[in-house]
Amino acid sequence: MVESIDLAGKKPQLSVWEEVKEKMGLGLCKSKNELKQGVSLPQGLLHHHGISCEDQESSGSLNKRRRQQGQNPMMPAQGVKLHIQDHHVIMDNGILQVTLSKPEGIVTGIRYNGVDNLLEVRNNESNRGYWDLVWNTPGSKGTFDVIRGTSFRVIVENEEQVELSFLRMWDSSLEGKLVPLNIDKRFIMLRGSSGFYSYGIYEHLEGWPPFELGETRITFKLRKDKFQFMAVAHDRQRKMPLPDDRMPGRCQPLAYPESVLLTNPVDSQLRGEVDDKYQYSCDNKDNKVHGWISFNPPIGFWQITPSDEFRSGGPLKQNLTSHVGPTTLAMFLSAHYAGQDLVPKFGCDEAWKKVFGPVFIYVNSSSVGDDPRWLWEDANIKMMSEVESWPYSFPASEDFPNTNERGNVSGRLFVQDRYISGTYIVAASAYVGLARPGDPGSWQRECKGYQFWTQADKDGYFFIGNVRTDDYNVYAWVPGFIGDYRHDPVITISPGSVIDLGDLVYQPPRDGPTLWEIGIPDRTAMPFFVPDPNPLYVNRLFINHPDRFRQYGLWDRYTDLYPGDDLVYTIGVSDYVRDWFFAQVPRRKEDGTHHGTTWKVKFSLNCIDKRNSYHLRVAIASATLAELQVRVNDPNTKRPLFTSGLIGRDNTIARHGIHGLYWLYNIKVPGNLLKEGENTIFLTQPRCNSPFQGIMYDYIRLEGPPN
């Protein structure tokens, strides 16, 4: 039985303001009111956060806008107004106006800061801001569907808030034509808010036809004449190509459909660069704010995701962000970097309901003369404020529980590995989460329910707040250790529950002492050697960048570096940072075909225990239509000691990633296969129909017999 206790006295979590100070280096800045002393933030940005607005001599762009509109800048923000027309509905709070088609619920216009429409006016109204999905019946190909409501309702209308519903109901007459889901798209505008919210409620009733849901998201397509600078992270920002640059005559298609080489771009400075939307993908845990900046006028458009609870696949699942269009995405569900394992499949007897969102669409502006790139910093402050406000109190749907209807879980995690330490090891920075009950590690393939994750502190303490009511397992993985932890008892979250799990102990896979190891167990191939790209195919953003793996065509560099013989790694001599290629891929032959590769790990043993088994641990960070075969000391044995069979559809190699789904193999090596002196383990990846097939290793370890 799990004990519920009062959490008084537990270590407090960092406030949003403390996180702002930490991110922006404001160690001496104690409060928001001191921000103007701690950092030179442009005045036109401050009003968005209550940092320095109407209480300052120079009151920024909000007051300037109010004066332009003939308003008293000291008056409270205008109430929210709703204008219902024959075919459109407009939400207006005096800061921005959002126009949606009625009853479809397509965002056709966003008026802000003197610009009539931030969305691409050259596009058809149905191709500007919309919810969409990809679905299929079992065994058929996917169908792309822009979700159009068939009925419109006003859910809330007052000066503080407007909430609108655009509903599409399903019935048997639509079988085979539309996905068998009732879909309720909601849009919310609040008084004084420089943006709007959206969430969706998807429901499949018992008895409805089976189907698969490959993807669902919100898409915004912005004006290409204004939004040309994109920011997805502090170190991933750049001027982007225009959509015209991806058209015939201005680019050369490359080996993978989304990749093009810019040969005649509108901006000649971009000539010779590669563009691919997957170069800007991001882990869920880091994908909280991204978007675009217009320099003239200085306006930012940002997609903020304050919680990952409704995203599939856990904190390491990768998704698209923003890309050439200019396009901004709020991804909820996708198979990217995972394949079919992350495609939920529903039977006809399966009732299912899920709320995706809310997410926040934030717009900001700065004064002429300020550096528009400050808009990114402002968007990050706003993002952290939204995160602290989660779960929101204002959505009207009973399917979105407020904080009083949720529960909390806390505890402390240790690692027990007697070959490293005789005492428990603090699981510092461990990822700890709640997901549907399942096997250890099943969370990374779970895509129907909700997940709640946090990272433990340096002492292994964790706190997971605002968990929806349901049954969960507690899962974890610890950087520096292989494998997955699961707390066996299923825990039940009820409204207001406060559950302290106490001390938890993870025992990672281990049978004997480490004889040698390659890499660092962090579920990525990041520690290994990532080559420089072919100079003909470069994205200049990623030159001398921590994410150098995002360059195009790195799979082909293996053949350049190993034209004749495959990789050989010698324990005690080689260094995995420079000598272990980040992906085991096929070698390109002169005729353009490919063949499989065999890597050798050479090592010496002084004495052998012939009567007992050794253990080879192979952790894989990603696999794409690959196979791992292991042989010991004889590369020509017809039957390998171990084969994984065909595994993985991550497509991480082609899509410029460094990890996908995690695999761990524990392979027994009989002592009689080893010998005193030099030994060799052969790692073969034979699948070679495509240059994008292969394996990314996370970590490899050979253990001796128990002692």
C-alpha cells in the first residue's frame, strides 16, 4: 500500500522567476521589478510579463499602442469582445484580433500591432492556421485531413474570457471518409493576453470502426514577406530560406525527400546551403517555445507548449518545430524518430478520449531601434510563466481537470550497483515519470494516455505535480546507467492525492565486473565521433555547433573515412570520442549500391574462466531497418552468437537525429569462446538496401563472470 503524507518541509521547486534568472544570468536580480537593473531588456517587451508596464515613466509598446488607439494608458486592459458574422467569428481583446472561419474553426487571420494579418494572405483561408491529422484504417495508407468543424458554439463569453468550440461529430455514414473520432476544437482569448490558446478533445466511442492515428498537430503558416528569422533554441536561430527557394529552378533535390540544396535562392548568401525541416527537430523535454521574428515591423510569433502531459513517447520523443514556410507546428502525436511503435492503434471495442493542449500562441513586439532578436528572450520568459501557470484554470471543458482535481507524487531514487559502490548511489538527474502501467521502458512506446515527467535533483529527490487521475506505473532511467526502472506497484492518483513513495532503488542490469566499456550510457550517440559534413552540403548554422550531427549526408562520410576496411576499435588504445563513428551504416560501393559492415572490437584478457559466462551489454540509441549480429573470435561462423533480427523504423540517420527508440541487449558469451591474449568481437549490420539503414550505439560493456 502506498502511503499518502503531507509534503510540508520538502525541498521547494525553482520558481519561474528563479529559472528566468538562471537562464538569463541574473544572479543579483531578486525580483521582476529589478529586471531593468539586472539586464537591459528592451522597454517594449516588458509589458508582456508585468515586469515594467504602467508603473514606469516609459511604459513600452503597450502604452504606445493604447495612445495610438486613443485610450488612457493607465486604464485596465480592454475586455474581450466577440464578433459573430455569417461565415467568420472574431475574438478581440484590444491587443490582437483572431478571426476564425465558422463553423470550420480554421484560423484565417491574426491582426496585431498594425499588421492586418500575420498569417500568409497569399494562401487560401483554409491553409493558414488549422488542426490536422493523418489516419488510416488497418492495412491501408495514411490520409491527411484538415479538421473542419461542422457546428459552432460559444462556450464562454464575458469581458475576461471568450472560449469557442468548433465540433465535428462522426457517425456511420462517414465510415471510410473521415477518421472515426468526435473532435472538439477549442479556442480561448483572455483579457490583457498577447495571444490565444487552443486545445482539442478527441473521442472514439466503443463500437466505432478500428483505425490508426499517425499524426495530429496544429499548423500555422505565416507571411513570408515578414517572418524570415526563425528561433527554436538559444543556439538554433537563423535567417531562413524562403519557400520559393525550395521550388524547381532554385534548388536541387537531395537523397531524402525533405532535403534540398539551395542553388539559386532569392538571398544569394544562402547559396550552397542545405535546407531540411528535420534539422530543427527537438526532444519533447526541450520543445517548449519556438517560432519566428519579423524585423520590419519587429514582431514575434511563438508557439508555447507549457506541458508535455498530452504528448506521446515521453521526454525523449523528438518532434518537428518550425521550418521553411514560414511554418510553426504544435506537435501532439507523430511517428517521427520512432516509426509504427508510436502510432496508436484503436480497435472497434475500444473507447478512448484524450485532450491535446491547451497550447499558447504568443505574439510580441518591440520598439523600433531595439534588436528584434530580444523577442526570443521575451518569448522564453513568457514560456516559463505559462509553465508555472499549468494546469490552466480557465478552460471550460470538464475533460480538462484543474489543479484541485489532480494529484502529486514524490520520492527519492537510488541506484544499487555493487560493482561500482558498496552503498547506494544517488540517482542524480534521473528522469522519473508516470505513464500507463506496462513493462519497464514501455513508456517510450506509449501513445494513448498521458505522461508526467520530471528530472530528479542532484540528491535524487523528485516531485511530479498536477497528475491527472488514473492508474500509473512509476518509470525512470538514470544517466550513466543502462536499462529502465519500473516501480512495480501500480499507483492510483485521485483528486488531491499526495503520494510520497519514499526511497526507491534501481538495480541496473549487471552480472559481473566491467572488463571494458565503450561510450557513456545516455541513450544517445552524442559522445561518439560525428564527422564534418561534405563541404558541398552544409547548413552553416551547425558548423562548430554542439548539434553538429544535424548536418546533411553524414551517413555518406563513413565510406569516405573507411573506403576499404571497416572500423576497428582497440580497447586501451582507441578513444570512442574520435574512433567510434556515430552510426554503423552500410558502405557505399563504386556502382552506387551498398553492402553491410562489420565493426571489430579488439581486447586482451590475461586469464579466462572457461566454465562460466561473460556478458556483453549492448545499448542501442536508434535503429532503422537494421540487424545486429554478434560473433566472437570467428567472423565466418554461419550462425552468429546473437542476432537482434530486423529492428527499428526510427529513420534517425536520414533525419539528422542522434537518438530514436532505446534498445538494450544482454548477451551471454560462453567462456570457452574467449581465449587468453587478444580477442575480437565482431558487430555486423548486414542490412543494406538503403544508405539510411543502420544502428546508433549508446553504450557497450563486457562484464566478467560474477565474483
